[in-house]
Amino acid sequence: MEGNNQKGNPMERICPNCRSRIATEDINVSKDIALCRVCGSSFSFLLLERACPVSDFSEMECPRHIRIEEDFGQKVIVYRRIWPVVWVLIPFVFFWSGLSMWGLYIQPLMQDPIDWGRMLFGIPFLLGTIMLIAMILFGLFGKVVITLENGQGTVFVGIGPLGRTRTFSYSRDSFIMLKDSNFRRDDVPIQGICIRNGQEEFCFGTLIDLKSQVYLAALIAVEAAKL
């Protein structure tokens, strides 16, 4: 059996099942099929092409925004990065929201009688301010925590203990790749990390920078290969 660290044809791909090389002649691009003759498994060539190469992980440098902790077989990866845009949002919110809230809420409350009409009119501005402040707080203190243990994983996105947690599974049969998400920025799809098991996909990490996405996807692929 050929190991996945051996040199070979650059068109060959690695079987996610047994880590053997799939020869060029066993790949049918037009039919989107790749066959591993060692273990007899067949895969979508497109997914195989996108899958993260486990053999390259040892040469990858851990990005400075990522911290990895291990405890009794559990691997915890913490991603924390200050968004550069918050340094623009802070003065914008301070002046724009400050003036808006003064004119729409502080002044009406100081009048006799209170100008409820102006305060009701200001609700959209109030909601916008709350949203911008939430973005600033997450940009400064937010984190993504990925936990991996025996084929089960969780992804937490939030500030401190407040946030959202989702669960996923991974195995040697999983395809771990980078893929365009349903979110868009300037009408361009935002890329995220995708873990595919059969027809089920679990995607996350659209808030993570590209270099860290590549590293995290490769790290999950390494852990999946151990199972």
C-alpha cells in the first residue's frame, strides 16, 4: 500500500478512507468519479479535489489567531481576532448614534410633555445602534471555539459564555474542504469550512480569515484520518 507521504503524479489524489493514492487512470472527471483500488471505495472527484491534503499539515504554520489546547483526548481550538473594521465603527457609532440618540430620545424625554412621536420614529435608529454596538463587541471580544473528540465536534461562536453552539460529526469517510457559503459580501460568496458526510454538510467559519480556515480544515482532516 502506498503511503500518503510518498511522491507521485501531481494528478493523483488521496483516498480519504485508507489514505492510499488514487492513480490518474482511476479518475473520471467527466463522470465525477474517483475509484480507490486499494479499499474499493469510490468518491466524487469534485469533493476529492476540494478535500484538504492531510500530508501537507505537518508543514503548515499555526496562524497567530489560533490557540490549540489538548486535554484527555479532547482537542480545543480557539480562534480569536480583532476585526480591523471595528476601529472605523467605533468613532462612527460614537458620533452618529450619539447625535441620533440625543435628538430622538434624550431631548424628547426632557420635554414636557414627552414627545413620544419622535421616540417612536427613532426605533429603527435605536435598533441600528444596538446592532452596530453588538458588531463592535464581537469584533473586539468575540471568538470561535472548535472542540474535537472521537469523531464528535462542536463549534461555539460568541462572546464569553454567550453565543451559539452547533454540533457535527467527522470520520475517515468525511470530506473536509473549503467551500463557498450562502453568505455574501459585496455580492461575492463568503468561503467557509465544510465537513461533508454522505449527503449531509456542516459548514462554519465564515468569520474566520482564509489562512486560518485552511489550517483549521487541515487540522480537522488530520483528526478525522486518525479514526
